[in-house]
Amino acid sequence: MVRLITHNLLACHAKGCTSNNFPLQFKDIQIELREAEFNPDFLRGFIPRIEWGALTDAARQLGDTSLPSEPPDMLDDDFLQKLHHVLLEIHVEEGAMVCPNCGHVYPISNGIPNMLLAEHEIG
Amino acid sequence: MPTAVTPVIVSDNPQIYEDAHVHAIYEEIAPHFSSTRYKPWPVIAQFLSSLPTGWIGLDSGTGNGKYLPLPLERPGSVWTIGLDRSRNLLGIARNAGGGEASREVVWGDVLGLPWRRGAFDYAISIATIHHLSTHARRKVAVQRIIESISPVHGRALIYVWAIEQDELSKRSIPSEQSDELNGQSKGQDVFVPWVLSQMSSKPKPSAKSSRTRSNGSGSTYQEEEAVSPSPEDNTTGTSEKPAVFNRYYHMFAQANELGLVIGSPHELRVESPDSKHIRNMTGIDIVQDGWERSNYYVEIRCWRK
């Protein structure tokens, strides 16, 4: 699956591509929404690990504009529910992710991203 | 009858060699292999249970994803993302643990680094690095794990197959493999057969052995291995003969060899001890290492002062 929790971690690793290689841009995607178990304790601990700008940009690309531009100081349930939905309930099933720096295309098929490189592309 | 492990000499380009003797085989045997891999090993379960809520981790070489749902006593308290070279195993891993929950899995190579550097809080790599066919490649794989985790607090646990097999193991190891005359044994490259019945992809008692292990806390668990009745029986099996797939393994010689792939202090980003800039000094400690039931393991922890 490519959910935004994973997208927030993925970066291009093609040969020579070491800067501006995050976040990957979605292209021609199909999404599915599936409920996941809400775990507020996990989210509270996880928030400092998020690249927030990349997450809100990606959420917008997927049509979700519910998150504020900065994480709020008060982590109330309403906010945590929105964050939960964005991180864990939007599944990108088909499409691709494109590196903003070198243009390398990482296909997504059946919800699994292909991050393999050809031998000549390995850094 | 014990599994016959046969010594091999790695030839060709290591990438092509691993494609043929590791990747292609796991693609083929994925469902059967997965059906025999369901019990987490205790040291690994314990490691995952010790993680703070909110941490995110990488399982490098996740296979069928059996560690992705852990810790079972606090489900969802951490997120482990599975990486594997076998697309067919990932198809199984995405639903690891059953139920409604789905896992995050990524198709990739343990020699790659498709992540923000240091993005993970922890990583595990279980029974994976021994499938790489040169010392240099095993070292790169460990380096990639270290680069994936936080240099400030990252933790990692790595398991590889040991040349010293326990008495319960059904594998027989040729005696010359334990030759340590020069005191610097370099391990052994071997083929380990996987027997796949042509009649069914499900495991059959007649084609397998099982062993019961004690985990030291009184409870027991089982791991099963396919057993080759005859290692020469290496056919694709058009009739009822089982197909035998010889998987490449590097059997690690001793914990020290695992230490060698972790690398020297310099490679571990440890700054010179006489540095005046004592602040922001980073390093990696080995928290524990040892041999457990036919495997060597090492747990590391990154730190910054």
C-alpha cells in the first residue's frame, strides 16, 4: 500500500540524486478509502517525525485539505481523527510517484510501490 | 533425514547470481515458504515490544511480513514498514496478521536507500543479509540500515544464519565448514534446498520436519523447514516428484563476522575522541549480540552527545 505515512518517508535514490529528492510527486493515481483502527497514542508520538509540509501537500494532491499548515499545539481528538484519516486511510492503489529533482518514475501497482532501480541507476 | 546443505562457490556477477539463486526462488516458493513462517522469534518480539509508542520502523527483507503486526500486546503502537525484493512475498506481507488491518509494504532492494535519511526510529533485518553473496554487499546492506535510522536515537536488530547450527536443527553441515584454523573464519557459502511439492502448495507433514524450541521463558515455539529427502533430487519435477530449489546462503562464521559487516568506528560516523567539539558527537553502540538457535544477532543503538 502507499498510504501517506509511507509516502512521507520515501525519497528518490537514483544515482546522483541526493538533493530535492523528497517528497515524490503523485502522478495519474487511483485512490481507495479504507477505514483503519484509530490509535491516538500512536499519532501523538508520531507527529514529531512527520515532514509536515510534505504531508499536507500530498494530502492536497489526493484531494484532502483538512489539515492545518502547521501541526496545532492542542492535539484534540478532532485534529487527531483528521490526521489519522490522512496518514492511514487513503490508499494509493495505482499510478506513480515522480522525483521532483531527476524525474525518475516509481510505479505503484496493486497498492505496492516499486522502488527498485535498474543496475545502472543504482548510486 | 537431515537437510543436506551443500557448499558452493559464488560465481558470476553477484547481482545476477542472487537473482538466480535467491530472488527467483522466493518468487516461486512464496506461498509455501510463507506457510512455514508464522511464529515470531522471541528476541525479535521482545525488541519490538520495547519500542516507545509512536515510533516508525523498517523491516528490511520482510518476507511474508510476520513481524509487521508486532507488538501483539500493543497493536498499532508502532508502525513497521516492510521492504522486500520478492513481489510475491509482499503480496502476502500486505495482509500479515490477518483481519482487517493492512500493512505498508514497499518493493525494493536492501542495497538501496529509498527513504529520507534517518527517517526511521528503528529497523529490523531478519534472515536477509545472509542472502547477499559477497562481504562487500553484506556490508552495504548493513550500512543502508544504519543510514535509514535516526543518528540520534535509532535502534536496529539484525539476524543472520550461523555456521554453528543447534542440535535441534535438521540441517547437516559438512564438517570442513567449521574449519577455523586461521582463527578468522570467513563463513561458508552454501545452497540450502527448499522442497516444493508439485501436488500442493501447502506444507505436507511427510515432506517436512518440525522442531520445537524453547525460548527460555518456558514457552515453546516451532519453526519448520522443508527437508530434502535427497539433495541430488534436483529436478523441476514434472510428475509427483517434489521440486527442489537451492537457495543461496552465506553462513556467518561467528558473531565477529557480523561485527565486521557493521563496520569500523570511522564508518559508523563516530568522531575522533579528541575532538574539541564534544557536542553533537554521534556514535553507535552494540547493545547486545550473540548466537541464538542457529543464528547470530546484533542489536545496535545510535546516540548523540
